[in-house]
Amino acid sequence: MAVFSAYFDASGTKKEHPVLTVAGFVARVKKWNRFDAEWSAILAEEKVTSMHMTDFASSQGEFVSWKGQTDRRREFISRLSKCIHKNTNKGFASSVLLPDYREVNVEFMLSEYVGHPYTLCARACLGALAVWAKKKKVRTEEMLVAVEQGDEGQGELIRMAASDPFTVIPLPKHKARAFQAGDVAAWKIRTLLQNAIYGRVESEEDAEKIMRSLDPVRVIVHRNRGYDKAALRKLCIDKRMPRREINTQ
């Protein structure tokens, strides 16, 4: 039986989103059991069966009556963030700007070498997880790593992750409450980046408000990496990926 388990979730998988983020956490199985109990208790107090950040942010589904209740919403997220912080060992996240990925992929054979944007972000998280595991003297082959079932590029990730080396298994979201922790972190990080880069930031006050919105996640995600155009081009050059032949005729 695995002593440590890691669970990762993605945000921004819909085509209209310009940012894709994968985030998740690793913890001892004992801690995850405690997490399940405390997380479930927080949700039960608010008469919520499952935490879905998309519904929470837009006051839909089980959160339809929460619209405009700023203090209640802030306290709820704060309690969930504290639960994650208390009951996990480390948090990881990785994001990619999708327009930048597509642009660099025209120049270099990026998709052939690192795969789908989801695969790129997930493997970046796994790379950080491997570094953490080495420091803790934990064998990656003995860790359970689960991703939420159904995201595009998942089969590719499972194949590529075997060389990291990790055995990644897809699970339905309802099978593990730990996915809800990844959902909270991934949604928050993706939304922050999206607003900061593609949204309208008209003043210094707006910029500070965006940065403050990350405060609950800052405490729980310890390894947060992002890929913009410069980072993607550097990756291609460092890994000596071939350039594509551009037909000018």
C-alpha cells in the first residue's frame, strides 16, 4: 500500500479559456483520511455535498443562494484552505498560456516533444513532486498518483509519466475528495493569471486586488510554475527541439 498519495486536478480545459492550470497535493494516507473527515464536515455545515469552484465562483448549483454573500464566501474559502494546509505535505501547480503555447508550437516541434498543454503542466507538477520525494527519501514508484478522469491529453500523460517514473491512474472526481483541493487551487491560480494577463487592470489598486486574491492559495501551493512564450521557447531551445519547416510558398 502506498504511504504517500498525490491528487491533481485541472482548470481551464474549456476552449474559451486562455490559461490552463494543473494543481494538486501530496500527503500521507493518514493525512488524507483526516482531510476527508474535516473537509466533509466543513461542507456539511454549509449543506454542500461537493466543492466545485466553477459553481462556487458563479453562484450556481449548490451555491445559487450564495450570491452577494461576500463574508460567507471568504470565510468558506479560508476554512477550506486551512484544511488543505493542515492535512497535506506539499502543493504543486503549473500553468501555461495557451495562445503562447500555440504560437511556439508553430515554430518548434513542441507538441511532439512535451505533448498536449495538459501533459506539459501535469508533468511539470510531477517533476516538482519527484524533487520533493527525493528529498524525503520516498520512492516515486511506491506513490499513488491520481488525476481526475476525463481531461484531454490524459492518455498521453499516463504514457509519458512512466518515464518520470510515476504510475498515474485516472479516477472519477467523486472517488476522492482530494481532487476538490486541487480544484480550488487550480481554479484560483488560473483565474488570477487570466485576469492579470488577459483581463483589464486599470490601476495599481486593481493589480493589488488581483494579487490579494491569491493569498489563500499562496499558503498551500509551494511549487507554482508558469509557461509563457519566453519560458516555452527556452524549453524548446534547452531541450534542442527541432524547428518546424515553414512553407513560404
